[in-house]
Amino acid sequence: MSDILLFDYWRSSASYRVRIALNLKGVAYTAVPTNLLDASHKKPDYVARNPQGFVPMLSIDGHDLTQSLAIIDYLDARYPDPPMVPSDPAERAKTLAQALVIAADIHPVNNLRILKYLEAEFGADAAATGKWYRHWIIEGFAALEAMAPGTGLFGGAQPDLADVCLVPQMANARRFETPLESFPKLVRIDAALREIEAFARAAPEAVKPE
């Protein structure tokens, strides 16, 4: 068993990002399944370590790290090969902007707690929440498609942080039956990334508990 523990939920796209980064960097870890559906992430012992009560949380080097991009940033400093962001300041800013289209603009308004709030407070049924979900994906993907390279990955020959964020969001898009015909570059990049072992081993279907 590794001393590095990843508290995650198999379907969480933020957890999926961290699993990909760990795999790309060859960092061995032990998964600690944390079921969002039975509120395991809200239990007092978990919240004491992670006040937001979210997943993922990575226990590493005596630290309990939270927020997927902050965790990946730590991993990038601790295990620099392969890098998730370029060293050039302008290229670094470009990669972060691409990743944040997903991590800051699409994902936060579509995660489980938001969908539950729409249902509980505004009476949104499954059709309404699905429409909400697809709207924000399409809006974000339209911008990301314009940013995407014509060939290769976002990271060129090797995956970068934008690629790590893209694959989980594409999985969510397919799960919510989002039409993807308008995003051929994103579809191409996603398909290429999912062929990479580090991405395949991190996929929800690969880590779903028995």
C-alpha cells in the first residue's frame, strides 16, 4: 500500500483529473473511495481534514491537499516530469486559461451539489437539469474549440493540464448526451488522449468500485 492516499469518487471529474496526473507522473497511490451519494464527504472526520467537504483530497508528504488544480500544481512541483504547464510565462498562462475554461467556468456550475440545489430550490426536473448542464458545456466548449490546436494535443506531443481537464469534461458531456458535432478538435484530442494508458487507467469505468 502506498503512503499517498487519494480520497476520490469514481465519477467525480475533479478526481478524474488528479488520477490522470498521478498516472502520467508515475506516482503510486492508494485510492480511498469516498461516496458522494451517501455523503461520505460530509462526515465529521473528513470535513475536519477538508473543510469544504469535497473530493478529491490527496494525503501526501504529511499534507491533506484539496482542489484538483492545486493538487496537480503540487504534484508538478514535487514530480516535475512530465510537466503539466510550460515554463515559458506566456505559454503557461495560455495553458492555464484553457484548463480554467473547464475547471472554473464549466464544471463548478454543473457539479452534483448545484444540480441538487436546482432540484430542491427551484423544482427543476431531470429534463431541466440536463438542459442546464448541456448549456454550460456547449458555451464553454465553443470557446475551448477556438483555442484548440489544429493538430496534436493541447500540450503538443505530450499531454498538459488542459488535456488533463478535457477528458473528464468530455466524459461528462457524453453522459449528459451533449451534442459534440460542433467541436471536432476537442473530439479528436479527447479520442487521442483516451488511448494513452495513464488516461485509460484513470477512467471512471476503470476505477468504479465493484
